[in-house]
Amino acid sequence: MDSSIFAELRAGVATASAEDTRALAARLAAAVPAGTVLALHGDLGAGKTTFTQGFARGLGIQESITSPTFNIFTLHRGPGPDGAIRTLVHLDAYRLDGGAQLEDLMIDDFLTPPWWLVVEWPSKVADWLPPGALHLELGHLPDRRHHLRLRA
């Protein structure tokens, strides 16, 4: 487990390319336990879906990850290093108006262990997120790099 990833992200990390962002996300995926909810905050184009692609790769999920904006959420599965099937639920809450709508979607039914949940636009469902969720800020720097910071 790479515990230094947490210190790096709390301090803030600049990435120069999409691949750098994916590699950073893969490191985080290897360091967080199953049952983690990761809330990705950032404007359009900040790298939320790119980060999720790397996070999935870090879990051992090789299938293509795209933004689930119109589906609201997508389910991805793949074998981890131990051979156990891991589940990643990728939620885009942009079109939602609160956590009550997630209850209607029955997201909990798709959280089969071991699972991880990545939420884009988490402010839309803030009332639904668990207190232990990890909140990651993603943004742009003036020199076209991306900046990622884990909230304390």
C-alpha cells in the first residue's frame, strides 16, 4: 500500500498529462480500502473522468471508462491482484437534485463487495454522501496542467 499518496494529494499535485493523472489515480486506488466513496469536485474538463479511468485501472478493471452523464451511473467489474472480482460504481450526479433520487436508482443494490464508488459532481448529492467519503478537488492551472488536491 502506498500511504505517501495521501500526503502528496493533501499537499496538492500538478499533472502534466492525462496519463499522469491516470497514474496518480491508480496509486490512490491501490491505497484505499474496499467500501471507499471518492467524491470528485471540479468544473467541466477538470479531469474527473480521466481520474476515474486511472482509478479503475488501479483496481484491476481494464474495460473502457467513459462519463456516465446520460446513464447517471455505470458499473464496472474486473479481477483484482488477488483474483477477486472488484466492483467500481461510477456515478455522475450532474443531473440529480439530491440524494433522494439516488435512493430511487437503488445504487446500494450495485455495491457488491468488494466495491468502490466514484462520484462526479458530488455537491448535487452531498446529503447522501457518507461522512467518511474522500473529497478530491480537480482543477486547471494557468500553464494547462491539472491540479489535484485531497481535502483535509
